[in-house]
Amino acid sequence: MKKNSKKKDVPVIDDFAKGTAVKFEHVFFYYDESEKANGNYTVSDISFTINPGSYVTIIGHNGSGKSTLAKLLCGILEPCATSVKESGIYIFGEKMTYENYSRIQHQIGMVFQNPDNQFIGATVKDDIAFGLENDCVPASEMEKLIEEYSTKVGMHEFLDREPSALSGGQKQRVAIAGTLVRHPKILVLDEATSMLDPKGKREITRLIKMMREENPELTIISITHDIEEAYQSDEVIVLNHGKIVKIGSPKEVFADFETLKNIKLDIPFFQRLQDELQKYGIDITGVDDISSLVRLLCR
Amino acid sequence: MRNFAMGRYRPYNTPMHRLDARVKIIALVSLMVAVFLGYGSVPLNFIIYGLIFLGLVVAMIIGKVSFLGVLRAIKAMWFMMIFILLFNVLIPTKGGDYFLIGDFKVYYSSIYNTLYIVFRLFLMLMITSILTATTSPMDMTFGLEFLLTPLKWIKVPVSSFAMILALALRFIPTLTEDTERLMRAQASRGVDFKEGKLKEKIKSITSLIIPLFSSALMRSGDLAIAMECRGYDPKAKRTKFRRKNWRISDTLWLLFFLVIFGGSIALAVLGGKYDFFQMFLDLFK
């Protein structure tokens, strides 16, 4: 999106989207005209609402439009114009436009897939400081903030390290610190764990859990391939060919085996087990995690 | 490639490292000027080059800069040195003293000219490797941005250039890793980078360059998005995390290098008119 700083930029909250953190209303997007001519939109008529403080995962196979959705959400891409008046993306009730997108972007932090391609500074310290420099935070305050947030993500002892001396998981934790230090209200993780080893993945999952406990108001939107991660979230949005196939709590979504199988998505281990046991007359509904399940089965 | 010894930044805490990057860049410029000027007579030229050389050796010892790296770089230049020598010997000169190899006149002045060039290049290598080995990329970018401030007044986007430079330096190790990975991947597909004729080698390099470019472009696209998401706007004002405290020693060194800068120019201009070396010798007669 291009900026037009000459126009006045005052927040205008639409009643229509009041009280929501994110609202997509009939959003369409295509990368080139031929897609449009064939009616194959990358993102086609997407509408959903995310409440403040919730943890939502968006799942779908490759090419289902997940990452495009994330880019639309951050204002990097602009939705196509439609005939519907309300059509658009609303962040905390305010519709994202040419004029206000850079201000709205400030409320959204984004962590990307490739840990190397988002490490901007020469050292961990410089990288966390990058966002603060852009926000014109005085240097004396930066030092304090860097200390605070690097400790939060467990990277305090690595502050002077260069990116080449860090593991993928560590780089990703730095990226999260660099994003959180700007105090966003919405955190978007665009396949943030997909390039990490199992250890790195666990670190990030633990970090997300900790962030939620520490700041319950933070809305987390995670775009992921990891079905197990999706199972931990409050709400799951399933995408296929740029359209929403299913939306609801993980239990509701993953109970629908057939639909998920049709779009080549996996079912979480826990859900599969529950289903298999059900066939043998063992009911484990009400059990939420592996350890309590093991306890129940061993009884 | 990762073991590229010459000029690689080594994070020590020596007085050379603590010296402000701006002073070091000014020192680089003034020493370069001093090295590339001629001072009228052959002995005086070599005396001045010798003094600079001694100064640089001391700086290298203080800054813990590796001599080996510079020597290795010189070793890589032997072909160029022979080429320069041949060029200077074969090109007819104005005259002066000469000696004969067979029937061919070899003028002393052409040998001196070659020595000048080799010595100048050697000193240049020393100067730049001291700068890069003792100045972190971030400090260097900061220093350059500061020194190029006057260009901002004529609307040159100096901050953007500095950011580009910082990012380029930041991505050198990443791209090196990419190259190594690609080399292994292509080698496993049967591409031989080490042996074969020149034509074959060039062909095999193509199989490396194209994927490298494509991955670098993809990286830069991702990086641009990541930067925008963290609020970067090249036209907007930004604060600086890394502040440099200017110390008295920085001022003193700055003055010293400014004197060298002015002094060397003055000496070169006057050296064209008077033979200072002869005047010096005459003092003892």
C-alpha cells in the first residue's frame, strides 16, 4: 500500500465492527488479472471475526491462501474493491485504508516463517532495537526495553551475538521480542515454527503460552501447518483454495474428519485416539491433555 | 569463504577498537591521500612511505590485526605485480639512468614506478584491513552516515544508503551459507566446481549463480516486508540505538590525521618545486 500522508488521519470506529480485534468482511484478493478472469481468487469472500485476547489458528494446505491472508491483515497487501459497502478489513473496529494503514499497522506485530530473513540488526540487541528506532524511542529507554523483552523470551545472555551464532529457534525468539517490544495488540505468527526443529518448535509454543498468561489482552493469530498447535488454540479457521471451509473451536473443527480428510489435512493425534477409542466403547470426552488421558487409561 | 582472514572484524577491546569510527574513516582517507601523492624525489617518497608503514605496523599490533591476512592478500597479488613491472619496463620512458639486459634498456625510473605502485597497494591493504578489522559493521555504517550528512542537504538519501550498507554487511554470512549449501547441492547433482577447463568451470558457476540470485531476491522481498511490519519508513525520522561518546582522544587523533592530510598535500605541492631530500643532505655538508 502506498501512503498518503497529506490527508488527515483520525481513527474512525465503525459500529459494525465495534468490540472486535479483527474483522474480515467479504474480502477478496488476487495476485494477477488472469486469476480474476478465471474466477480463481487467491482469497475469495472471506469473512470472520476475532475477539480481543483470543488465540486463533488458521490452517490449510500449501497454496490455500493462509499467508496471503496474513499479509492482508498486516496491510502489506490491499484487498480488491468489491460492490459490498462494508467489505474490508477492520482492526479494532477501524477499517484499514490507504490513509491509515501505517498507523493501524502499529497495532499488529508479525513474525514470519524464515528466521534469517527477518533478522535485520547485526546483533540480537540491534535487531530488537530496530522497531524502537522506527518508533523514535529515545536511546536511553531502548536499553531498558531491550533488557526487559530479551529476558522475557530468554535471550538475555545472547544480546551481543550475531545471527549466524544463533539457532533457528533462538532467532525466532528474537523476532518475537523485536515485535512485542513495540507493544502490538495483535500478534500474527506466519508459520513461525515451520522451519524449526522439534526443540525450537517447543520453545516457541511454550513462549506463546507464556505470553498469553502474561498479557491476556494480546490477540494471537497463528498461521500454521502444525495441527497439534491448532488443537491448543481457542478457535480454528480452516482454509482451502482461498475460502473458509470450517470455523469453530478445535474440538468442533477436528471432529469433522471427512471434510479435513477431503482437503488433505491431518487430524490431531489426540482427536484420532479419542475417535478410535470411541469405536471400542471407551469414552474419553472431557479429557483435554495427554497426561490426564494416560492417567485415565491406566486406571 | 568464511575463513576470509583479511579485514574480517574481530571483536577485541583495544584502543584501536575504541577509537571512534568517524575518526578511523577520516584517517583512512587522509592516509590514502598521503600514500598516493608523490613527493618530488625518490628517497623522500620511500622515507614517507616507510614512516606510514611503521605507523601502520604499530596500529596493527595495538589493534591485534592479523599480519597473515595482509600477507596472504599480497601473495594473491603477485601476478598483478609482475604484470605492472612488465608494463612499466616495456613502456618507453623519458630517459634517465638505465642498465642493459641483453640489448634491452631497462630504466631505473620504471623499476621505481613499479615499486611505488606495489608499495602503495600494500599500504592500502594495510590501512583498509586495520579499519575493517577494528570497526564493527554497525559502527562503520554509523560513521559513514554521519560523515555523509552534508549530502543530506542536497536531498541525497544518506540514511537509506547507510541502511542498505548495514543490511548488505548483515547478509554476507547468510549469503555465504547459501552459497555453500548450493555448492553442495549442485555437487551432489554432479557439477564439478574444482576441475575441468575454464569453459566448463564458467558453466558450472552459472549453475551456482542463478539459484543464488533467486534466493537472494526472495530473501530481500521477505526482508522488505519484515522491515515494513516493524514500522520502517525510509523517509521518516528514526532515533539511533547506538550512540557514540566522543572522547578527548578522538579529538586529538582527528587533529593528528587532519595535519597528516594537510601536511602531505603541502609537501607534495612544494616537493614539485624543491628537492627536500637534497636540502636535508646539504644541511650536513
